[in-house]
Amino acid sequence: MFLIQSSPFVLTMSDPRISFSRLAFHLETIYLFTRSDYKTMFFPVTIFAVAIAPSVGVKQLIHGALWVWIHMLQFNLSNQAHSAHEDAINKPWRPLPSGRITVDEISRFRWLLLIVCLCLSGWHGAGVLSASAAFSLAEILHEDLRFNLDPVLRNHCNVGGYLALELGATIILSSKTSVDRTSLVALLSSGLLLVTTIHAQDFADVNGDSLSGRRTFPIIAPEGSRLYMLAALPI
């Protein structure tokens, strides 16, 4: 069924001899991929969808949270496969710089998970599938086509990815095929907030980003990027 070979990241569901410690190792590896983004992606997006959806049942909440989490993992795999050098400085505990997994394994896992995400989204309907496809497109532009090297393109990809997650999660929690006018206004407001503040997450990664040649707003305009946020937030 699911098989990844080489390094210590070896997982096969057909092998009955997998020990509890081995399983714990793989679960910890997956957690380490996502560790940094619970506070920046998983909880904000899920809470946004809960607040916007007209009514939320336990079943919808579980489905929505799972959908957000698996897409977050997809992004983490894509992002970290391309950021080993900067992670060695900024976040050395991540699976790749700590030697828990190889780049080839991350790449295979990432593309497999992209297919899983699209299939899961299709089960929820065309609206959620479109949101998943938009999220994957933003991810590919950001990582594979290197839009992340330009601060403006990088921020627009990030904003597009967040909005796609918020859209998909809101549709799932609403148990509808599309969003209503109120939800649409909330999404547009969220997008405006994100486009004016999303570069704040780059302040902590200046050293690693500089090493990798990435141009972020905190690097090219250290003071201006701070003043820009202070001026834009009241608006």
C-alpha cells in the first residue's frame, strides 16, 4: 500500500512487524513538519471558518479541521523540501535538517499527498475541490516556480493560499456548495488583512532567508516593512 524507502523514514503498512516506537517515530516526523504552522495556519483558518459558517456541527468541524490539516501538511512538505539550508539555521529541529528524512522522500510524499488532498476535496464537492486546486496552484507557484524569491509574488502566493484554505474550510463547515454574501465579504476582508500583514512572519527568519538568497520585505526594507504594517493596520 504505502511505501517509502531509504534513510530512517521507512514505512510500509503491509509489514506487521512495525513496532510502536517505529510508528511513534513517523508520527513525530509528521508533527515536526507541521509544528510551526498550527498557530499561523491551522488554528487561524479553522477559527475563521467556524466564525463565518452559519452553523457548525461536530461532524462538519472534524471534517473541516482534517481538511485544513492535511492541506497544511501538503504545504509543509513542499516548502521544507526547498528550504533545507535556511531551516538548518532557523529551525534545525525540522525533519530534513535533523536527518529524519531525505529530500527525495519528501518530494514523493508531497506529490502523493497532493493527489490525496484533491480526492478528499472532490468528495466534499466542486467548491471545495476548486479551493484545493487553487491552494495547490499557489503552492506550486510559490515553491516550484520560485515565486518565493520575489517579495511581492511571494506575498500574493501566500495570501492566495490562505484564502483558498479559508474558502474550502468555510464551505465544508457550512455544509453548502458555495459561500453566501456575508462569507464572501469576510473572505475579502481577510485577504486585505493578510496582504498588509503577512510579511510579519518573515521577521523571525531573516538570517536563513538571507542565506538562501530569498528577498523578503524584512530583508530589503527592515524599517519600512515595520512602519508599513503600523500604517496599514488602522486602515
